[in-house]
Amino acid sequence: MRIGIGQINTHVGAIDTNTTKILQRIEDAKAAGCDLVVFPELAICGSSPLDLFWRDGFVEACQAALDRITAASAGIGVIVGGLAAERKQAGSNRDNPSSLSDGALINLYNRAFLVEDEAILGHVDKQHLASYDVNCEGRHFTSGEGTSVHEFRGMTVGINICEDLWIDDGPTDLQASLGAEWIINVSASPFYIGKYDIRNRLAARRTKENNVGLIYVNLVGGQDDVVFDGGSFVFDPKGRHVFQAPHFREGLYVVDLNHPKPVRQEHSSDIADVREALVLGIRDYVRKNGFEQVILGLSGGIDSAVVAALAVEALGAANVLCVYLPSEFSSADSHEDADAVSKNLGTVFQIIEISATHRALRNALPDSPTGLVDENLQPRIRGTLLMALANQHHALVLCPGNKSEIAMGYNTLYGDTVGALAPIADLYKGQVYQLAEWFEELIPERIRTKPPSAELRPGQRDEDDLPPYEVLDPILKQVIEANASKRQLLEQGFDEAIIDDVQQRIRISEHKRGQLPPGIKISPKAFGSGRRIPLTNGYHD
Amino acid sequence: MRIGIGQINTHVGAIDTNTTKILQRIEDAKAAGCDLVVFPELAICGSSPLDLFWRDGFVEACQAALDRITAASAGIGVIVGGLAAERKQAGSNRDNPSSLSDGALINLYNRAFLVEDEAILGHVDKQHLASYDVNCEGRHFTSGEGTSVHEFRGMTVGINICEDLWIDDGPTDLQASLGAEWIINVSASPFYIGKYDIRNRLAARRTKENNVGLIYVNLVGGQDDVVFDGGSFVFDPKGRHVFQAPHFREGLYVVDLNHPKPVRQEHSSDIADVREALVLGIRDYVRKNGFEQVILGLSGGIDSAVVAALAVEALGAANVLCVYLPSEFSSADSHEDADAVSKNLGTVFQIIEISATHRALRNALPDSPTGLVDENLQPRIRGTLLMALANQHHALVLCPGNKSEIAMGYNTLYGDTVGALAPIADLYKGQVYQLAEWFEELIPERIRTKPPSAELRPGQRDEDDLPPYEVLDPILKQVIEANASKRQLLEQGFDEAIIDDVQQRIRISEHKRGQLPPGIKISPKAFGSGRRIPLTNGYHD
């Protein structure tokens, strides 16, 4: 049995484009002698269209796409993720316009179809809907019911969808008990650090527990704040890893189930994975939104240097415009360092002085600005200039904010937060330094070693305003990723005054995070759509 | 039987403050001779704490609050909305850190407790979780199971929670069939236009269908992008409206169920309701976030004039700072009109010229800015100045954007979109004019009649750039609130070229809406947390 793994990069909502890609891969699979080709969850519409599911005509367009795919299945089996809808019989809140506009009268299913020889042989609906983190499937879908297996060319297969694989005593176990020899899981599973190992452990456990093989087919590509990493794989019924598709690259990968070869585990570094995720996330965000070029302010510091290096890797140096926007507080080192990064990367480098505008703003204000008020003027001028350049060049601005400063509100809203995408928004400052090591030939050593500074006042350093990052980052991780309370942080040995300061600053900067561009998720818990904290919040612990 | 309706304004996460308020109302109810006092859904923690539910210690703090409430129930029955949690037995996705940090091992229940004489007599869990529009209860809660009724001082009552009342053949019907004489529904139901009538029709239907009375107790107060409007009521088993609490005002309202008096329906105008909702929404957002003062740019146009009038009604004239920020394109009329609004409202009026800063920015840019690039500089200067003033005065900036311009992207990100709150973001332009009529003594007639203009270039008018609002608003309403496709819009008789332009502009401005301050929901479908459209979106219909 030859299986084609259609690890494709879809475009949310671009149903025709996705379908054309699927049809092409079906032809490739036929040419490669495959019995069956498998595409990811929601491959037809991309993941996730969110409230587009409810747009008049959306489900019908997906149905028409499925018809095209079915018509192309002569001589080959195809498993593809799509949609199905039916009118609801009862129980819905049909008096409330808010619920009606959100599909209250429709049951929508996240469905995988099995087709062959121009006919639909069967389908399976997702049973366990993911409603945690960035997922809100309960908003759109009804849970499927019943467990089934399918006979395909002499093999008994159990098809299930993403989350259904992860549930103990769930669909996989039931399908195995119904005689499935192979489980085929179609997924749209986003990347975060360590996810490969987590999936591998799960796959080894599920297959051994149930004496069943697993073909896991994952989506690839960036979509707003998440990157699907692909990395489809096969485990045999003995729990051995017998096939591994590349991460972050689309393609048709062919596996012969009759001739399994144990996969040699390659060592993969967390930060190397992050680099790949961010590069793909930047490239797909920019291009799928119809742009080619990006602009960013190079400050001479590490954050913008890393973002520039990632952008060049994603889009090519010709598509990255670096702008140095010095003020009276910018050091000669900063100028040199920004210039060096841009030269090393081979990008255009522009210099725009902000002092004259700064003076004009200071003069315009009735009360002469001091302290933070005056400091905030400077990044806002830079933001305005970058947006003007972006308008002129039909380019997107990249925001250089990192997770540590975003958590602490150590940024200026409408200033250094400006941009269409914030590529390193989910990297703690320590991780930014780690990532910079991967660009050591491009990012001068001084940038990687000098003390960080926003350079908004003479002699300013981050450490005057924040706890040292090696202290701060672990506290932030506990609070953001583990919902830690003060009591727990004290038990973990953190200093009480620092805990209080950090918790307070996270709380009062929620409104800033509400107005940031999307980041790219690389941790189990990023800011953005996966973390929903009220702005108005009287909770102190 | 005397019932106290504890229609309170809670503060999300401020568990101690809310509990103190509940205890005070219990004492008031005792003093008023009530048998039972009823508080809204999630009254203990406010609605909605969202991911704060998962913070270590949050559920325990709610439990401790319930203990205080129970201890205060000597001689009186109390129904109060709170939380309960239990460890999950199986089925959870315990391999995925993203799900673990989101409470994968816990079943959390949205629970109403019935207590009396220092003991918990019973509880009911919400069964139908709202996961549409602004609601994401499936993210946090597990559905309750089983239907129960309670005996209380000789009366059989069925307690249920918010959405459970709205479901046909749902908990209300089952409780009636189990002998409930009265349904007590505790809600946290947000306002939108027409909601009073929708609730009344539902209440009349449910009570008549089941020959059961209904005591409906709703939360009051603003929380970020929603306003809970209170308006608690009682319908008798014959479907007659026998009690109505005020909208938008907290208080303890006492009803004697033995002496029902039909309520005289007062005519309420939609826009009058909107005015009350926005005033409360502004006041609560500002004050619950620890501020007293707001700042806004008065342009001389209608949007900012209406926002200023609302702010003065919410916070008092002394707490509203109006700033006129003219450029070379600002007309003498605009200056006069802005000045007149401020004078009429009695606020401070400041004038800050932006031309010098505009020149400085123009000179700083390597390529002289023209067209839209140059136009965008001006609102961004204004945004920067307003934020500086806000920093100086410890005030919040109010954003004057309306739903029509936000839908069309007819605004400048980081410019006129700047602010902590956008009070009229859910009002189409036509509704802004309607609302202005309610302030006719405060807003000069010229503002209410002159053609709208952003004044970013000589002689600019909105109608040069957009379809006339009387054409635009109905199309927008169809697309935003009814998910209308092009086919449907054509069937409704709209012009094809205008449809294409509007749909295209809505689509390409999604990224701007992703970075706006919260608006205040007054329609069934507002932008913001209740509408989730991907930024990267290839869907055209």
C-alpha cells in the first residue's frame, strides 16, 4: 500500500486556489503509484476561516470544491478535510439575532471525506473540538458522533481529525477496537517549541497501546498568528517511527507501508525550529496578503537586527528596507551597528533624523513634555515615518517587539508597536539572544553583547527600568504559560518585590496588547488570540 | 413571597468588592422583608473573567466569597451566580501544554447557588453554553447535566442560567414539567438595540407555554466592549409582564409575587437606549480602570462632537478635555464648531496647531509625501499629541471612529484610531446623526447638517471617497450583521459596483480593526471580540 502525504500550504478562504493545489497533488500521487493520497484537516478552505464559515455561500463553495476533487479520483483514493452543514432541528437560540448571525440554525461539521473512483466512500466528523488557546472550534462546529472504520483496498482504516487523536480513550482507541489496522489522522496543528517531541511521544503511545499504525498528515504554512509546521509522519503498529516528512515545507511525500524503514531521529534544536517557523510565518503573512516588501526600523539593538535577518531569509534582501531613525539620544555605536546589520544582510539602508519633528512636537504641546511623555514622542515619530514609507513603497511594517517587553508594557503604543506583523512577539528576550546566535555572521557581536537600551533618554538602559532579563523571563513564563499566582511564584523562590512589580505591569499593560499587530506563536501560550484576559480586570492575587 | 432582585454592577475579577456589594444588598433585602434575594450570573467574579478563570487561586477565591455569602444568609434565601471546579476523570488532552495551561484537567462550571440560613440548599449548572458572538463559554466551562427544581418556603422553583432560558425544549420546559411554579433565571446578558423587546417576547412565550412564572435577573454595567443593561423583570404564569426594573441602573428591586401589577409598557426609543448604554459603557470603562478623566480631539465634525457629549454625560464636564488640532486644511467653520461644542458642554478647550510638526515630518521623509501618504501624517500627529496630553493628565483618550468608517477602513491606523475606548464604534454614521439629535442643544445645528469631511486635503468630503452613507450603511449592515454575499446583496437591489467596492474595502481593512481600541457593542454584531475574521483571507464571493 503506497500512501501519498499531501502536506500542502493552503490559503484561508482561497477555496479555488487550494482545490487546484489538491488536484495537482492528486495527479502527482497517481504518477507516483499511490493507492491513497491524504490531505490535512480543512484542506479545502484552509485553517481557520473562523467566522467566514458563516458567510452566505461559503459552505456551498467548499461543497463544489469537493465535487471537483471527487471527479478527479479515478483510480486513486483521496482523503481530504472539508466542511458539511445541515439545518438544526431544535434546541437553538433562534430568538437572539447575535446567535442567528453566527449560524444558530446550522450544524456545521469539520469533516474528512474518503473518495475513490469519482465517488464518496465515506466521511468522518471531528468529535473533540478544540476550544483552548487559539482554537475556538466550539464557536463554529458541532461535534461529530459515532465511530466508524472504512475498508480501503483490503485495509481497514480509521480516519480521525486532529484533536481526536489526542484524547485518551477516544476515537483512536475505539477505531482500533473496531478493527482498524491503520489510523489516518488529518490535522491542522500549529507549531510551538517542543511540539515535534510531544507528537512523537503521543504517536508512539497510541500505536503501541492499540497495536495500530498511524499516518499523521499535518498542514503547513503561516496563518496570521500561527504557523502550521507540517512534519507529517508514520508510526507502525509496534510504535516505531517509520516515516518523517520535512517540517515547514510543502510537498507530496510517498510512503510504502509494506516496506517501513525506521526513521533516524535527527537532533533538532528548539531555536533552529523557531527560526524556520518565523521565516515561514513572515513569508506567508506578507505574500498571502498580497505584499512583497517589508520595512523596519533598525535601532542598532538586537530585536530589530534579528527581525531584519529573519525578514531577509523570508523575503530576500531586495524586499527588506531597513531604516535608521536616530534622535539626539542615539549613540554612534547604534548607528554603526544598524549600518553593519543592513550591510551584512544586503538591504537598502535609509537614515531619517527625527530630532526636528521631535522639537516641533515639543513646541506644539502646551506644557513642555518631560520624562515618559517626552520619551514616548520619539517612537511615535518613528512609527509615523515608517508607516509613511510603507504607504510609499506598498510595503508592510514589521514590529520588533519581543515577549518580555510586550508582557511588561515596556513599549510605546502607536510607536515601536506599529506594524502589520510582530515576528518575535512570542520570544522572551533571552530567546532573542539565542536566535541571534544563529545569525552570528550577520549580526555583529557588539549587538549581541551590549546592554539593551531604548535610547529615549541619555544613558538609558533596560535594566534601569526592568528586572534583569535572566530574572524576568522565567517569572513571565510562569505567569503567562502556567497561570502562576503570587503564592506559587514565592514557592518557586522568586523575590516578592519583583513578583509584585511584574504582576502589576502585566495587568496594567493588557490594553496595549489589545492593540498590537499579530505575533507568531512559538510557545504553548502566546499573547494574542490564544490568551484572553479582560482589559478591565480587578483581580489581584 | 417577596423577592429582592439584586441587579448589581460588578467589577470583573474584583471578587472581594463584588462580594461586599452582594452582602450589603442581602442586608437591604432582609430590611425590606424579602424571602429571597437573587443576584446575576457570575455575580461573585463579574462577567466575564475569561482566561482569569484559569489563574491559580481564582476558583478558590470565588469559593471563599461564597462562604461569606452563605454565612450572611440567616433568615433569607439567596441565589447567586458563581463558579465550581472539579478534576476531570478522562478524555482530556493532557499531552498538549497549550491545553494544559487552559485548564484541560479541570471541569469548570458556571453555577448558581441557592443558600439559606447559612447552608447551601442546592445548585444548578449552566447547561447551554453560549459560544457565539462575544461569548466563548465553551472555552472555559463544561456543560451542566441533569435538571432539578428546588422547594423554597413552599414554592417550587426552577433555577437556570442565562442561555438556558433561550433554548426551545430546554431546561425551562423540563423544570416546568417537574413542577416548577417559578423559573428564576440569572443572566449576564449584554445590551444591543431591540434586546428589551426580544427578551419580553421570549419571556411571554416561555411563561405561557409552560404556565410558569419567570423572574429574570440581569447584570448591569460596562465591561470592555459590552454593556450589561440590567432591566431585570418578572412575568407571571399567564405571560403577563408584572415587574420591570430600570435599565442601566443598579439597585435592589423588591417584587411581591402575591400582588402582581401589570407593567405599563413605556415607549423606549432605540437611540435613547443607545445613549444610556454608551454613557454607562464609557463611565464604567474609565472608572473601573482607575481613571477619572478623558481627552478627545474635537474636529468640528459630528463624530467627535457626539463622543464629547456622551463623555460629559458619563463623567462630568470637569473630566473631559477637548482638544482642537487644526492644520492648514481645517476650515474656520470647524474651529467655530469645535469651540461651540466645547463651550456648550462646559469642558476645557485646548488648541494645538499641527502644521509645524506636519512640515517637519514632510521634510524628514526622503521622498516628499503626496496623496494618502501626506494625508495620513496629519491624524498620526494628532494621535501622538493626544497621547502625550493623556500621559500628562493621567487621562484616557477616546477614539471617535464610527462603524461605517471603521468598516470601510476610512481612517488612519495610529491616527484617528488612537485611544483606550471607541464609544461609537458600533454606530453606523446614520445612527451617529440620530444620536446627535438627542444632544441638539449641545451640538450646533451646522455640525448636524454640514457634509462630513476629514479635512486632510483642500475641499475633501467623505462622499468623494465613499458611497453616500444612506446607501453605504444598509449594505454594511447586511454584510456585517447578516453575512450577506454579493448574490444576496444584488437580490436586495444594491448596485454591483458599490457592492464590489464595499466588500473589497471591508476585506482589506481587517488588519486595521485588529488594532483598534474596544468599541461598545450596541448591535447584534459589532466589530471586536464578537466578530472573528482572519486577517489573511483569500475568500471573495
